[in-house]
Amino acid sequence: MSEKTENLVEIKHLKEYFNINVGFFKTKPLKAVDDVSFDIKRGETLGLVGESGCGKTTVGRTILNLYKPTAGEIIYDGKSVKTKDDIKEFRKKATMVFQDPYSSLNPRMTVSDIIAEPLDVHKMYKSQEQRRERVLELMNYVGLNSEHASRYAHEFSGGQRQRIGIARSLAIDPEFIVCDEPVSALDVSIQAQVINMFDELQEKLGLTYLFIAHDLLVVRHISDRIGVMYLGKMVELADAKEIYDHPQHPYSVSLLSAVPVPDPKEARANKRIVLSGDIPSPLNAPSGCPFRTRCPHATQKCAESMPELKEISSGHYAACHIL
């Protein structure tokens, strides 16, 4: 067997453009993901944050080939994922937990059948008994009782439904899971339980996560490193603690100024940076740096060229002309 690579997933210059009708027989590309590169180390959690519409969910779905990439390369465990066979193999190692536990589960299927669906697709059992045992083992992993197996999804609360979704994502014994805002539809009290469960599963099963969210406190709790996206571009990438303590990109600085602080004294001293203007449409993105129309430091150079994501200190990358 070949030597295991340090990076489990490598994304190089990923682009995902959707053609949108803008008139009579005219289309225009909507650049949902525009030249994004990053890697995820084995056993690590990379958090991906940004406003709604910045392309973070599209990144997750494109990596798993739910959308066919417009351009770029997806490398998994040292091998490029290109052909249909590559994708089929990759999908035995990589799965997804969806955002909405209400719409991502089939209301006509029992919990047992929902969880076993990936096992059925990949023919991963020899007998019905083996299938049943695997389903019960997965339910045990996520804190569901065996008597829940014959019930239907609508009989459960949001938190329990998300646990069913997580059990389903673990069915094929994956190494890599894309978590697409898995707690944003849940009550705050339930969010903490589900986040802790992700942590425990990662330790127990040696999982690697791409954790997509817009709640910065959730991301800080679970991530080793964090990438910040804006309008289809990666604008900053660093260790979780580093990005919270020393954000460099003006967009990250503004995002983090809005995070609530538990200490009242600190909260009063913390100046919230409110951005002017609305997020531009990805259909008509500004030239050069996409953030320049809302950036207090924008110069002429920002309008002329997109800054590259460069290392500004050890392991800390940012895409900004003024840094």
C-alpha cells in the first residue's frame, strides 16, 4: 500500500460557474466559486465561513461532485478525482451531512431504511441480519435508541433528525465528511450537543471534516483551521485561534467584530465594524477585489486586480493588497 499523504483533500483552483439566462437567448456566468484553493489535513476540521451567498455550500457540493466542477482539480489521498470511476470510489470515502434535517430525510422511509440507504447503494452487507446490526451500531454512535429504527422521520425533533442524517453519513465508514451548516436549523441548546457529538465521532472514527457554517462561535469551537470566503473567493485562511485573535483581511475583521463576547467590559470596549453597502451580486461582481466596494481601505489598485492569497505570516494566508 502506498504511503499515506499528510493532506487528505487538496483543492486546486476550483471554479463553479452556473449559466444564468439574462435575456433573449443570452446567458451570463454566475461565478459561485471562483478560483479557490486549500487543503485539509488528515484528521483535521477545516471551518469555512462567510455571509449567505458567498459560495461556501457550493464548494462543499462541488468537492463531492454533486455539481460538476467548471475547472480546477480535486485531489483525494494523493489521487486526482476526475473520471466516473474515480468519483464512484471517492464517494465510498466521502459523504455529506446536509443543512436541513427536515428536507434531507425521506418521509416515506423508516429510520432504519434511511440509515441503511448508502449500504444498499454500495452493496455493503452480506445478509439482512448484518445490515440490521450495522444500522443499530450507527444509531448507537449518534445516541439514538434501537426502538427508533422502525419509526418515521416526522416523529422526531430537529436534533434527532439531524442525528439520523449523521448516522446515514457514517454508514459507509467514510474518512471525509462535508458538514453543510449541520446545526444552523437547530435550537441553540441542541447545537452544543450535536457539535460535541461531531468532536467525539472524529476522535473515535478518525474522521476529517470540512465544516461549513455562518455562525462564527460554532466554527471556532470545532475547527482547527478556518477559511473565510467572500463572493466566491477565499480571502483569508489560518489557524482558528490565529484568525480570531489576529484577523488580517478587512472583511474578516468586520465579521469577527460582530461575534458576541461574554464579558460585559470587553463587549463595551469591542467596537463593532459595520460594513457599508450590500453584498454585490455574484452575477455582477466588482472588478479586481470583490470586497473593494465595501472596504474602508480600498485603493485604485484594488479595482484593477484581484490580490492573490499569500502567506503573510507562518500558516496565515490573506488576499489583500494593503497587507
